[in-house]
Amino acid sequence: MAHDHHHPQPDHSFNLAFAVAVLLNFGFTLAEAAYAILANSTSLLADAGHNFGDVLGLGMAWGSSLLLKRAATARYSYGFKKTTIIAALANALILVATSVLIAYEAIDKLLTPVAVNENIVIWVALIGMVINGGTALLFLKGRHKDLNIKGAYIHLASDALISFGVVLAGVAIKITAWWWLDPVVGLLIVLAILWGTWGLLRDSVNLILDAVPHHINQQAVKQYLHSITGVATVHDLHIWGLSTQEAALTAHLIMPEQTLSDQDFETINEILLHRFHINHVTLQVEKGLCADPCGQVMKC
């Protein structure tokens, strides 16, 4: 039996990205809430509440990103990698919850429209769009490699989208005095946020349930293990996510006439890493006799 693992090298620039995003957005959220009250704007206040939820989400994502780098202990043998999955799931749920609140606010405003100070709404939303859009760019390059970074990117990008919608609503209301435009734009933005959040929610739920990560083809992995010289069959194959960045694999290889050398294990590990992006590999080699050492052979 052999075990090997490869750790992806963390991009330490994301620590600075999280710090900048959290501090800028928290400061802006406080200012936006104050100006929303001053402008009598429920949509701007709802946007501030949404931004505050995203600041909490970014804080969780930042904390889990730091925990990802902590070494394993005797009790936590895989370290704290799962916290990245928990944070990704929490971010998705926060986006869904805040979208529901925005929808409720928009419907209420649609039924009972009220006058607002359009100038304050437009300028504050413009500033918010610049801040959220700019900080979202800090996570742009890492969103395809790490579900946690993807969550942060979606949070900030959706905030920029919301701010842009508020700007458009403010300009349109200033020109036409059609107060109902503001809640209609808000509902359209909610639909766009939920559409973008679905993939993050699905992938994070799958990872928390130890499903095969979406980017790994389990059948292709099994076919590769079958193709190894001397392997008659493969059973008890499991692939799951250790974090939003790393995946693990365990498998039992039935090899009646031969075994694997250290060089064979090294080659297998390298192929699984570079072809399938699997970092932690544990293989058990068996002869496949009647008294099979694996109690799961009939189940798996």
C-alpha cells in the first residue's frame, strides 16, 4: 500500500486581496447605509445590507484561506482544508439569503413607491460600483482554480452589478419620475445574482458531501488504473475533495501476478496529479485471493 500527496503552492497575493476587499467594502457599507437613510432610499439601504453580508462572507473566505495553509496535526490529519469548502458553501447561502431580502424589499417598494433623493443614490452607487468592481478584479485570476476564491469573486462582481443597477434606476427615475423602475431593476438584479450563484452552491454542496469534484472524470481515472500493467481489476475507488483546491483518491488494485515498485507508485502519482489534478493518492495492492483482505470488495 502506498500513499503520496502534492500540495498546490498557495498564491500569497490573495491575502492582500482579501484584506483590501474586506476593509474597503466594510468602510463603504457603513457610509452607504448612512447616505441611504439621508436619501430616504430603501433600495440603497438594501444594497448596504447586501454589501454587509458580503463583507461577512469575504471575512469567512479569508479566514478559511489562511487555515488552508496550516499544517496537519495528530487530530486533524488532513489539516483544516475542509474550512475552504464550508466557507464556499456559506458564501453561496449568504448570496441566496441576501437575494431573497432584496427581492422582498423590491416587491414592497413596487407596491408602495416612495420618492428618493436620486442624486445621492446615483453618486453613492457609482462609488460602490467602482469599489466592488475593482476589488473583484483582485480575485479574477484565481476564480477557476479555487472554489473559495470563486465565491469571493462572485460576491464582489454581484455587488458591482447591483450598484450598476441602482445607478441606472436612479438616472431613469431622475429623468422620468417613474418610481416603480427602482424595484423592477432590483428584481432583475436578484435573478442575475441567483443565476450566477447556482454553480457555486451546487459545487460546494457536492464537495461537503464528499462527491467527486466536478472537474474530475471518475470513469477516466478508473480506466487509467485498469490500464496499469498487471492490474486485473479495480475496486473500492473513492475520489473526494479535501478542500476547494485539493482532491484525494483511494483505490484497491487487484494484481494476481505482480506488484508495484516505488518507481511505479511515483509514476502513477505524477499522472494522477497532472492529468486528473488529484493531489493525495492512496493505493492498496491485493492478490485477489478468496480470502480477500478487503472487506468492501463485494460492495465496491
